[in-house]
Amino acid sequence: ASFSAYAFGQLMDIFVFNKLRRLKAWWIAPTASTFVGNALDTLLFFAIAFAGSDDAFMAANWQHIAFVDYLFKLTICTLLFVPAYGVALNYVLKKLAASGQQFQAA
């Protein structure tokens, strides 16, 4: 359940990021792709692992637990990953500008 959900979530993260990466607002692509990828990863994992589980508590409550898990992931990603991505992007673009190279998005 874990590997399947993670792999699918990562593929969708890449797909969404690739579709949005040319937008002027740099933060939209990593934020949207993170939200979509984590949503699919979380939903698939909890559904595969716990829907219809022999554990009555998990079978009855997996949706609520998955939702809280998703909110936690979004909080961490929004507070840590997106700002770190912006810092790294700024650094790379400044280095390219200083070296006289022009950045061409593929």
C-alpha cells in the first residue's frame, strides 16, 4: 500500500509541476504539485491499507485520520518546502546571471 501510494503520488506531483512550471509566479507549481501529490498519496495509502480492515477502529475512522495526516503534510510542506524552493531558485538564477549565462526553461 505504501509504495504504490507513494509512487502514484510522486508521479502526479511531477505531472502537475511540469504543467505549471512556466507560470510567472514561481511558487504556484511547487505548491500545487505538492498539494495534489500528497492528497493522492495519503488517500490511496489509507484506502488501500485500512478500508475494510480487520481493525474495526481503523476501518471506521481511516478517512478522519487520513485528513489530519494530509493537513499535517500540507503544513510542513507550505512552511518549509516552498520557501526553501524559492531560496534555491533565487540562488541558482543569481549564479547564472553572474556567470553571464541565460536561463532557458525547457
